Amino acid sequence: MAKANNLQMVGLSSSMANFNTHLEGNPVIEPHDEGHSALESTERNTLSVKSVSENWCKNNAVMTSIKIALFSDNICVLLTFGPLAILVYYQTSSHHGWVFFLSLLGIIPLVKRLGWATEQLAFYVGPTGGELLNTFRNVTELIISICAMKHGILRVVQQSLLGSILSDMLLVLGCAFFCGGIALYPYKQRFNKLNAVMSSGLLLMAVMGLLFPTVLHFTHTESHFGTSELAISRFISCGYNFFQLTSKNSYTLINEETDSDDKGSDDEKSAEISKYESVIWLSNFTLLILIQSEYLVDTIEGASVAMNVQIEFISVILLPVVGKVEHVNAIIFAVKDKLDISLGVAIGSSTQISMFLIPFCVVVGWIIGRPLDLNFQLFETAALFMTVLVVAFMLQDGTANYFKGLMLIFCYLIVGASFFVHVDPEAIKDKP
């Protein structure tokens, strides 16, 4: 009996040893371990869902930004003409007229959306940064001028910048006066006379900088013929650029007292995209304008021959139209009886081009080895001088009506007809 009990005890001990060995080889999962594993699985699923949600939100934000930037304005339909112009350029070698025309249409929506991107960024940078962003209002003229300098057609640079000033002061301002006068007839519109006179004085100062190199050239009174006018042009340009960089932006003077009046309408607006998206779209549109301008400038001489139109007319009348698309706002503000803002758009742009952009192009030409000067030739300088005088007299009494606008528009038609028949011996002609 005792022997049997001993055998049972030995068997039980052996069974316990085997059970312990099994536990060591296969550890038992405690109940709390199963819950911990389930929690980790839930967290992984949550992170996965969150990652998918974030990616979806990012993709949705990108698509929304693209939709707002490229499809929110009806003028964006013209964006297709840009790639079409490049396609025609590489497929044919003789249709320069079509390439120029298509490039002209393709740049117009880019300029409009560039202005939109500038406005979006202005919501985030404040008043000081907003004044600096005003330089982007005429970035298209600057890009076209630099492309023309690179191709060596310096007269196109001078004439396109001259045409921008003429179209701002005569066409844009004339349409603003005319449409505002018709919309509010018989009410006579008024604007800040003091700021208008100040802007007119700055324009006359700019004309003086163009006048002396031209007079030196045509009177043959240079101490060193052919070099003195270039030296005085560079001296005047550096002085004007220094004046613009060290003084308050003169082309925004006319808006100073209208900011408070228009503050309510500005507060109602809000940014459509974020600050970083604004910077990205501003860079993208500027790059696209640069690319398209290369084809535009490269075919301007061939287009002159193909269309049988003087290159002076293309440079002074057609090219500036590209950069004036956004200036339609001047007419809209005039109809709303906010004529000070319209003057800020038209006269302010003219002042910026004459006091900053033209001198800046002279300095850039100096740096890259292109002898661009302020001798705009007698015919062009006379047209600019007479235009500034006419506008200065129109602004003296501080009032505007539809008849003044009609006079300015008619003056622009006279300028356009004059350049249509004008032949510039200094211009570079493309051979058929």
C-alpha cells in the first residue's frame, strides 16, 4: 500500500515537472495581455484612419487651391492659348504672327491671376508689405523688358514702357472718367486735388529725365558724342531708383486719404487661400509669364512683317495691353464713385513705371552689358511730354466728368494712329 502511494507521488511529481516544462516553452498569455494587444491594434487602426484622413484633406486642399486659382475666373479660359502658342512655335517656322497673337492672349489671364495672387498675399503681410507688393503690379512690363534686352531689341524695351505710361494716363484714366461720368450723370465726380497735382509733378519730373538725354542727342551738344547721353542716363536712373528706395512710395500717395473711406469694404473681404499658397501661386504665375514672354518677344519682329504692321505700333499699342488687364478695376471704382482709387491705379502705375521701372531697366542693361539709355528719340519723347501736360491740366480742378474721359480717349486714338504710320529708323527690323 505504501509502495503504491510512493508510486503515485512519483507520477504526480513527474506530471508537475512536465507541466512546468510546457509552461516554460509556451508561456501563458494573461488576460490583461490580450486587452493590451487589442488596444495596440485599435491604436494602429486609429492612426491609419487619421493618416488617410490627413492625406485626403491635403489632397482636397490642393485641389481646392487649384480650382480657385485656375478656374474661378472666366478669363482663365484663355490659359489654353499659351501652350497652343508654344506648340505652333515648334511645329512651324514661318507663322510668327500666329505665335505672337496666341502668346499675347495666353499672357492676359496670367497677368490677371498674378494680380489676384498679389491681393491674396497682401491680406497677410500688412500695409508695409502691401506697399512693396505694389511693385508686382507692373512685373509683366519688367519681364517683357528684360526678355527684349536679352534679345538685343532695346527700342522695343523703350517703346513698350512708353506705351504702358501712355495707355495708363490716356486710355485707362479716360475710360474711368467716361464710365464714371455716364453712370453718375449729371453728378460731377470729385477727387483729391492735392494728391493728383503731386502725382502730375512726379510725372513731369520723370519726363525731364527723359528729355535731357534726347535733347543732348539731337542738338549734338555732347562733350563725347554717343557716350555722354548713356552716362547721363545711368546717372539719372541711379538717382531715381535711390529716390524711390529711400523715400515713401510716391505712387501710393494718392491712396492715403482714401484708405479710411474704403476700409469698410476691405474688411468685408477675406483671403481665399493661405499665405503659403499665395506665395506659391505668385511664384508660379510669374514663372509662367516669364516663359510666355520669351515666345512673345522672340516673334515680335516676325509678327511685324507677317501682319505688315510697324514694330513701333506693336510695341507702343499692343504690348502694353497685356499688362493693363487688371486695370479694369479703375473703371469699376469710378462707376462706384471712388475716383481717388481709380486715379491711384492709373496715375500711380504711370508714376511707378516712369520713376522706377524705366530707370531700373537702364541699370539692369548696364549690368548685363546692354547700352539702354533714356534717349527715347524725339517722336516718342514729344508724345510722352504732351500726354503728361494734357493729363496735368485735366486734373487741376479736382473734378471729372464723361467729357474729360472722352477727350483722353480721343487723345489716345491720336497717339495710336500716329504710331501706326510712324517709322523708327533705330528699330531693328526682322527680314522676311
